[in-house]
Amino acid sequence: MTNISGASSGSSTTRRGRVVGVPMVCWCGAEIVGKISKSDPNPYRRYFRCAFAVSNKLMDDNHVFKWVDEALLNEVDRLSSEAKRLEQMVRESEIVFDGAEYEKMVFDKVLMKVEEEVFQKVESVVSESQRYMKKPMIVGIVVSYDRCWVREFHMM
């Protein structure tokens, strides 16, 4: 088998632009095959090449050519960047989660305050009504999402 590396300098470009990472398909639609260089400048160095270019023994063309070591370094860099992006997302979600916990705590405090105010209003209405009624019984009910109070007030 002859060396068809075509680009011994390590430049991995295609007609469509630079190939980043491990190439999967050439711009022409052909699959990518792994080959081993037999050239003097790069003996036994592995590379990826367009299957069409390999079958037609094309050299110095615009079909995909990329050294395996370069492709793997690109993949490591890409995965490292992706890991950093995911770590940042996790940090941001923790901040959002802490913010949600804080909002729940504030909501609970406000809810308790509102419940106390409603209860005080009910008591004031009951005490006001005691002046005008003769021995009636009033039942006050205050309901929230996690509590329920029932009070009976007997007038004298």
C-alpha cells in the first residue's frame, strides 16, 4: 500500500474548512478510514483519510486528512472545555437552588406574618361583635396550606 497522506505537515483542512476533533465523514460524503503513513518524514504515524481519496490514491487534494494524534488532542481540548462549561452550569444551578431555598424561607415568614394579621383581625371582629350580641357563639377558622386554627368564642 502506498502512502497517500498527501499532507505530511500535519495541516488538516478540507474544502469546507478545518476539521476539529476526530473526523467522521468527508465533505464529499465518503466515510473516514484510519491509515498508517509509510513516508520518510512520518514513518508509521497514524492518520485519518477520506475513503474516496484513499481508493483513488489522491494526493494534495481537499478531502479530509488529519493526523490521529492531532485529532485526539482536539477531542481532549473539546471535552475539557465541555467539562468546564458543565461545572459552571452546576455551580450556577447550586446558586439558583440556594436562591430558591432563600425565597421559600422568605415566603414562609411572610405567610406567617399574614396569618397572624388575619388572626388578629378575626379576634378584633369577634371582640367588637361581643358588644352587640347577647351570648352568641362565633367560630373563627383560619386556614393556610399547612395549618388550620379553629376557635370558638362564647359571648357573655
